[in-house]
Amino acid sequence: MIRIIEDSLSRREEIFAVETEARDVSGVVSEIIERVRREGDAALFFYNEKFDGARLSSLRVSEEELDEAVAGVPARFTEVLELAAENIRKFHERQKRESFEMREGGTVIGQKIIPIERAGLYVPGGTAAYPSTVLMDAIPAKIAGCERIVMVTPPDREGKINPVILAAAKIAGVDEIYKVGGAQAIAALAYGTESVPKVDKIVGPGNAFVAEAKRQVFGVVSIDMIAGPSEIMIVADGNNSPRNLAADLLSQAEHDRMASAVLATDSMELALSVRDELERQIPTLERCEIARSSIDNNGKIIVTGSIDEAIEIANGIAPEHLELCLDDCFYYLEKIKHAGSVFLGKNCPEALGDYLAGTNHTLPTSGTARFSSPLSVDDFIKKTQFIYYDKDALARVARDVEYFAKQEGLTAHARSAVIRLEDGEK
């Protein structure tokens, strides 16, 4: 049963405590990465059979496989995928940056926006298929202008990929799809194999092995983030439906036993009602055992003295998803400093952001919203600066550059600034 915490200001340690997995997979992941580096495709075939039970003759999804899978997806689901993709495109199109330059007195300085050439997308398999992740990761890369979008995802025992994953990939504009998952897929994207191309950046969520692999290859390639278990926090006043709030808490609790679901409210009556409603709803879920473990281990209802105190706690937690189930939600939005994505009002469940609204659902977790942001078009671009000075412009500042450089003890820097002046004086 979910815990109810009162007198929250004096019990901060209990509020912020989250059960975490202590298992260290770094050694196993390191071995997998090294084998993929040495053996290439042979290692990927080996791990596909070992971990997924799939014996394959080819890693790449063919056009025929893709077309066959897409044709088998129900028309209604294809329509919903198209609607979601359109909303995601509209939102992310607004994130595009422009190059710029500034000209003054014989100088030109500026910044050039350049898309990353090759983006690698990791899409989880296992107990659930997430076509939404394909849309959220691929569409910003496409908008950014990436030349090559490469997707990896684990196959089933028959060597097939879930058709809805492939349908989402086609709608999102993925260029290549490979049947490989786990740490070995991350290694393949980072270093390249005979089949899988080396990419410049890897994005997408995964299990502990995938997260650790991303950590280990960072520096060889860029990554989006090290994502932890899913989180939701709800700040709600007493004028809310306990049924709705319980459903929203469970929408994240069903993801993972380590997921965190937290409600902060100034109403003890609402807190007790939500606790009772959780007990009614959990047994009705298909993933009830996962939700039960999440709620019992990491679920909390925090009863605060005021909504302002609840907002203060939310900023301290910096949750992945934050629902402000408040009548004056836009007023309180201004007080939010740290959150991955904020859902405003009493008719905005977190699931809207997961699927259809258009905002990205790849979000910072584990408090990292204090310093990082949702996945966006910015993740698939890089910025290059450029500088031009004509002869007269350099002459005006060369002695200042020389002086500055000498203060740092860098005489070669200083000389490079003034040597052209000396040449002109001869």
C-alpha cells in the first residue's frame, strides 16, 4: 500500500528516498562491447541467439519485411500513429535554430547550425513494444536534417520485429533498421560492424544493460541521457477526482517495478481517498504485479501545509513528469523550476504527452531535470563558430590580444596576434 507522509518539511529524506536496483552490470557490458568491437557482426549474431533466442542470417530489416509488417498493422492504429507524428512534427518544427552572422568594422563572426550526420535510435523490445518511442526519437532527428537515421531493436525468437515498431519507423522516416538489442546494439552503433554503420549520436531508452553501454561508449559517440526508471509527480488540491489521480499515478507505476509515483496535496481527505482508489485499480491492470511493486516500494502521498509547499517539494524532486492538477495551474507553472515535462490542469493526463500531444516523451529522470532537458531537435544538431577579421580590424585589437595572452603566459599566442603588424611595418 502506498505510504502517506505528513509533516513533510521535517521528513525530506523520506520524501526523496527511492528504491533502486543495486546490481552492477558494468563488467558484463564491458565484455559485450569489447566482443562486438573485435568480432563485429559475428558477435551480434551470437548475442541475438543467446539473449533473444533468434538465429538470423541477416541483421537488416529488408524493404519487403518492412512493407509486409506495415500492411499487417490495423488501419485504425496507423491513423493514430499518423496523427501523433503530425503533432510531434508541428511541435518540434518550432525548435529549429537558424545560423547567424554579425558584421561590423571589417569583422564577421557567426554561428553555423549543422545537423549531426548519422543518428542512432535504440528502441526497446521485451515485455512491451513502444512505437511512440520511435516517433519521439526519429522525428526530431529528421527535422534537424540528419542524413542517416539508423534504428536498432531486438527481434523475437522468430527473428521478427513487432509490426507496430516498423510501422512507426516508416512513418517517422527511419532510413535503416537492424535486428539487434541490448548492450551489443549500443556497441554496434558506437563502433560499427560489417552491417551496422557507426553513428555520431545514440538516443533512446533501455534497460540497465543499455544504459550502462551508453555510459561506456560516451565520448566515442554522443548520447542523449542516461535514463532511469520512469517517474510521475502530481500536485493536486482537494478539488480533484481520486479516481483520476490514482489512474495517473498508475500510468507510470505500470512501467517498471522501480518506477516512482508521487502525489503531493494539501488535503488529507484527498490523500486517503486516492490511497483507497489505488487499491481498487491496481488489481484491474494487466501489469498489476509491476504496478503493485512500484506503488508499495516507491509510491508516496505527501500531505503538505499548502500548495506552495507542494510546489517546493516538486522542485526538489525535479520529476520526469509533473502534473499540476490545480484550477490556477498557469499561475503555479511560473513557480516550477525543475521538471522534464509539465501537464497543466485537471484534464491533462501524462499519457497525452506519451502519445499524442506532440511534446517529446524522452525526458530527464532521477532528478536530472535540474540541469538537462527533454529530447529535442537541439539533440541532433551541432554548432560551429566562424570568425573573419580584415587587416585593419586586426590592427585595432592585436595589441590587446597580445597583452591578454601575456597575462596567461602564452607568448606564442601573443606573437601570433602581432606578427602580422610587424610584417606590415617592415
